[in-house]
Amino acid sequence: MAEELSNFSQLKLQNWIVKQCHSIGVKRPTPIQANCIPKILEGKTCIGAAKTGSGKTLAFALPIVQKLYEDPYGIYALVLTPIRELAFQIADQFAILGKPMNMRTCVVVGGMDMVEQGRQLSKVPHVVVATPGHLVDHLEGCDTFTLSRIKFLVIDEADRLLGGLFDDQIKRIFSVLPKTRQSIYFSATMTDTLQTLKKLVAEDAFFYEDIGPS
Ligand code: ADP
Ligand code: MG
């Protein structure tokens, strides 16, 4: 049953994170945030579907920032998204939320200087936000770049990233990620691939669906 909560402190988020939310004008969690944030903080795999504009970015970014604060070691989270503009938006949100803890983010997308991207990655960012094709280029082109310490994998826009053109790249990325990672899948629609995924993930995974009329 969807839970409605009136503020972020009820979601087991630390005060400084709640303050960061207030500083960007975000006071009350949206339903997907109220439902998924506590489950992600508990360490559960999460598959969430809710239409565009429902606040999916903060639903994964807030619990990841909190976990990162508790254990700031190594490249921590990988967020995959299908288009470069979304990658920049997501990285911006992480940077704003994580400012008090000097969050380092790196965007890996097309149209950027590969040398500069390599330099950013060598600084061991906490969060890498990437489009799949360019991340694969980096994995194959750079010996020192590793995703072996990733603790969180976020598949944003999962309806567009899974079960289509990106499959080969995603498979390649999955093959170098640690098996013990926590996975979060967020989507604007419920697709056949996501339904299949529901059957494949851990039994105690958390599912949230609120597609509603568009
Ligand atoms: P989605 O990924 O579900 O399409 P976004 O995460 O991009 O949605 O959020 C859409 C907009 O809503 C953004 O401008 C974001 O800053 C804003 N937003 C997210 N959560 C909240 C909230 N709890 N209260 C107010 N605005 C929010
Ligand atoms: Mg989104």
C-alpha cells in the first residue's frame, strides 16, 4: 500500500540531508520517494515505476548520499541513464545534495573530451553517471578504471535501457560489477522486461508501481 508521508525526516534520512532538500525547495516527499527511500536505506533491491516527473531522481539519490556519507570509500555508485542531458541533471542533483560532504561526481557521456573524462575518473568519484555506450568505451580503453567497488547500481529509465538496443552494453557493464551490489531500477512505464526482472531479483526485493493515467 502506498504510504503518504509529510516530511523527509520520517524516512530515516539524516537532518543534514533533509536540510539539503529544503535548500532546493523540496519539503515533502513524493509517493515514490516516501515508499522507496526507506527500503533502499534498508539495503533492498528496488524496482519502481512511476510516471515522468514523479521524483525518481531524489528517490535514489537521497538514500545513496546518506549511505555514502556513512562509508565514503571508492567509486560508490554507478547510475546509468539513456541520454546525456539526463546524466548531467542527475550528477547535478548528487553534487548539490552531497555538497556538505564534498561529493565527487563524474559524468561519462558522448561529446566530452575523453582525456578530461579519464582525468575525472582517476580522481575516484563517489558517483559515476553514464550513458552505457560511453561507459563501455572507458572500460575497454582505460586499464586503471574499475567498477569493482560499486555498491549501488541505478538503472534510471529502465524501460528504455533494458530489453532493447542497449542490451549488449548493459551486459558488458554488468559483467564487471560486483555481484554484491544493491540494484535500483526506476522506470516511467512497466514493461515486459521489468516484469521479467521482478521474477529474477531477490525474493525480498521491494516493488513500487504507480503508473496511473497519463
Ligand atoms: P522523474 O525522474 O520521475 O521523471 P525527477 O526526479 O526528474 O522525476 O523530478 C521531477 C522534478 O520534480 C524535478 O524538478 C525535481 O527537482 C522535482 N522534485 C522531485 N522531488 C520533489 C519533491 N519531493 N518535492 C518537490 N519537488 C520535487
Ligand atoms: Mg528521471
